[in-house]
Amino acid sequence: MNPERFFRALSDPTRLRCLLLLQRAGELCVCELTEALEMMQPKISRHLASLREAGVVSDRRDGLWVFYRVHPDLPAWARKVLAETLSGLETQAPYAQDAQHLAGMSDRLRQSCAG
């Protein structure tokens, strides 16, 4: 993992918000991230593609849905950065609101994401 590429990936507010939700939740579908961040799907997908290209997240397909998670092969130092960042920011705006939106998401949306 290239440190400059890793930190460049975190430097964008939308990518950071996505990453912190993934760090918190483990794995999320694009539609869950779209709902939680209250942003359009193309914008979220574009930022997730950047994170994937940087090696920060990995994805898996399940039918029509794409699920993302923090890359399992991320080096320990990078995982620690993400854990500390979440710990330090989880009660601040907009990160706390993102988590609330995700937690309050309807079961219907979650079930449709799960296929």
C-alpha cells in the first residue's frame, strides 16, 4: 500500500464519509451508502471506484448489487489510521448523522439491497 495514495484517498470528504461508514458497519451496498449519505448513486459509485483503485476498499457482486468493505489486506498501519479516525470523528458532524441515517434505514431498503 502506497501511503501517499492511501492518504489522498482519505482527503476527499465524501470518500472519508464512505470509509468511516464501512469501517463502522463492515460491509455496505452502494444503495445503503447512497441513502446514509443522502447523495446520488453515481457520485457514491465514483468515489467508491477511487477507493477501490487505491486499494483501500474491496467489492463483491451479488446479483445486481455491489457490496463494499475495507480491503481485508490493508496493512496494519492503515487499519489503525481508519480505526483512530473513526474513534475521533464518530460523534462529530457529518459522521454521526451518517451513522444515524444508516441505523434508521428502513428494513425494506436493506432487504432490497441484500437481493
